[in-house]
Amino acid sequence: MADRSGRNWKLLIGDCRDRLADLPEGSVQTCITSPPYWGLRDYGVDGQVGLEETPDDFLSAMVEVFRSVWRVLRDDGTLWLNMGDSFSDKQLAGMPWRLAFALQSDGWYLRSDIIWSKPNPMPESVTDRPTKAHEYIFLLTKRPRYFYDADAIREASDEPERAGKLEKSFSTSDENTTMRQDVGRSVMRTTTRNRRTVWTIPTQPYSEAHFATFPEALVVPCVLAGTSERGACPACGAPWVRVVERTPMVIERSERTHSKGHTRSSGTMVEPARSTTTGWSAGCDCEPADPVPCVVLDPFAGSGTTGKVAVELGREFIGCELNPAYADLAAKRITNPKKWSMPGAVSHKPIDGQGMLFGEED
């Protein structure tokens, strides 16, 4: 069975536990994937993951898969893992968290859980529980410190970032005593904020596949945060990092001064903080060289969602797919020039310059 390939992308046909052995160690900057969910669907190919008899058997297979991912992932790389749940004997299996904890026990750092909130979930004919309208994405890493471009996925914010008491100090007649008086509230405002852990993104239909696909808009922030827009060192693979200039926050102040029983309030001044990328710097000490695109891996490529987004964002993509027919779908999708951005992709307005990435015009 021949692999599929094109400009900046390659699909390896076969079991990812075997095919990942063909890749050099530490050659991937980030892995973004959605493995088959346990007991949910038969994809009609021998050796598939997801039809194990017990949850423990499924978890063992997943741990083995991600040991292979561990080998090809850089030490400063990230793993973005989407996992849905299933029911067995009228009980929720709890598979997303079981898998997260199994990987944590195997040496991965579990850095964040992200809730994928679906405004358009699949209808369920149930009357004894709520309809499920969310899944999980887990951010895992090999080391405590890793590459993560928070500025690439910041959200626009009209809300106060932080609030607290304003106090003033004054001395009493006793020189060794200092009193503090609450004189109001301080509010620090920013034009953007760090991305939150609830991502409201609608499911996305894909007419050419009979199996579930996760939406392209769900992959976008994972690619942007997990890889450098500028690229990586061609010698060692270290991602380039942003040089960021941040303006200081100015406090919004409302003071109250008590004098002879009267209260006087001061005016209010707000100057939003701003974060500006002024350039990029190499993330290593190698000889200076032009960066090359970062590499995104998906060991369960399916219909090619991760690959399509990665290539359109200027990254290289490597995927593994067990079923050659699905690999053909993925190859067609990756090379499809149609834009993948969708209206309603995020729950908060993107910051300047990110509109088209999230389905909104700037």
C-alpha cells in the first residue's frame, strides 16, 4: 500500500504504532489528534483501535500509541488530544479522563483540560439524562516547560481582567504603627485576555465521510498555540519565539475620601494594556539559518482535518491512517482549496488580524 503525499504533507498508510517508527526521533513540534472512541464505531479495517472488549484493553492500546508519539515529539512539544465518551451497561464510561490519567501515569504532563462545547450537538433519543453537548481536549506535554504561543490565540476582552482593593497607608501618633484604609476599588483592564478553557465551536458536517470528523475550527487554536508561526530551526527543530512588547496596565481608580462625614469620589481613567509582536527570535543557539515550517502530526488522520488546517496555516503535516480509503479522502481534503473557516467558530470575538482564522471578517 503506497503512502500519499503532496507539498508540505504526507500520509503514512498503516498502523500508527508501526509507521511512526519510520520518523526520526524528536522531529515533530506538536501532535493534534482525535483517536477512535471506545466501543462507538466499527471502521471496517483489521487492527483498528476502539473495538477492544474492555476499557482497560482500550487504554492499554492508547498508551502504546502515545509512547510512539512520545518518541517522535520534541521535548518541548505538545500533544492535543480530543476524546469523547461512551456508555456501557447504562453507565458513562468516563473514558476521556481515564485516558488522560493513564497517559499521566505513563509519564505525560497533564497541563490542561479544555471543554469543547457544541452549540449543535447530535440529537439523542434519551429521556433519563441530559443530551451530551461537549467533549474534551487535553493538553499534554513531555516536560514541565514547552513551546506554547499564548499570544497567537488570545481572545478579545471587554471585561476587567483583575479587580482588587485600593488602600492607602498612614501613620498614627505611634511611630511604630501603620494603618491601612480601604479607599475604593481598582480594576485592571486589557484589550485581550488569555484564552479560556471552554471553546464553543459547532460541529462541522463532512459529506464525503460516514464517520465522525472533528471541526476544522477546533484544530486552529491547537496549531497556532502548539507551533511557531515563524517556523523552526532547520538543524535542531527548535521553534522560533515571539518578541513581544507589552504596555503597562493603568489602574482604573475610584477613591472615597471621608472628611467630616462626607464622601468624595475621584474620576475614572482607563488605559487598556496592549500586546504587540515586534519580531521573532531563534529558540536555539545553532548557526543562523532561515526557519523551516513546523511539523504537525496526527496518528489517526481519518478524513484529514488536522492536515488540512495545518497545511493552510503554513505548517508541514504528517499523518498516519490505517484505512487506505480514508487516506484517499484525507488527501483530497488536504488539497481542497475551499476555505475551512466557519461563522460561529469561537465564543469570543478574535483580536485584530485573527478574524479569518476563526470564520469572521476583520
